[in-house]
Amino acid sequence: MKWNISGSQNFIAGSQQNFTQNNSATAGIATKEIVEFIEALRNNSAALGLPEGQCDDLLGNAAELESVILAEPQDVGRMRALAQRIRSFLEASPDGLAQQMLLGASSQALGALLAG
């Protein structure tokens, strides 16, 4: 027996012996907004006032997040962990205009990931 349950997420046809489960758990994640945020982060990271090593780590996490977001299938857990790390770097950076701008942008772009 083959099940086709359109529009379902995280559904398992429990009593079936042979079935394939294809779930999409990326609902609410705005890929385009996240990629635009990452670009803004790249363009403004020097203004954050982070030590060079921390800035490199921040940008490395951003590049990895971009790769994971554009990959198929998307690994939501990995995206969430990277988003949390990026947010932590921003929160730890010295208070200033760049920090405030990027924190606001991260809330909008990464909100669905951070809320999960």
C-alpha cells in the first residue's frame, strides 16, 4: 500500500511495513531573507569591532549557514545551530550602530530558525 498525504509535515504512516517518508520541515524559513542578511553581515562585519579571530569565526558560520540553506535537503537543526552562533557573536560585539542594525536584521531573517 502506498500513502500520499499532501501538505503533511512530520507525519509517519505508523503501522505500514514498507513506506518512504519525505517530510519538509522548512516551513516558515525565508531562504531569500537569510541570504540577504548574510550578505549584509559580510558587508558590515568589520564595523562590529570584534577581534579579527572572532570576526573570521562569525563570517565562517555565516558562510556555512548559507551553504546549508542552499543545500537539498535542508538540515533545519544545523541551520538553527548556526543561526544561534551568529546571533551570539552579534550580541557579544561592542554596542554600536552596526551591531544594532545587524541584530535587527538577524531577528527578521533568522526569527523562524531561532524560535524553533
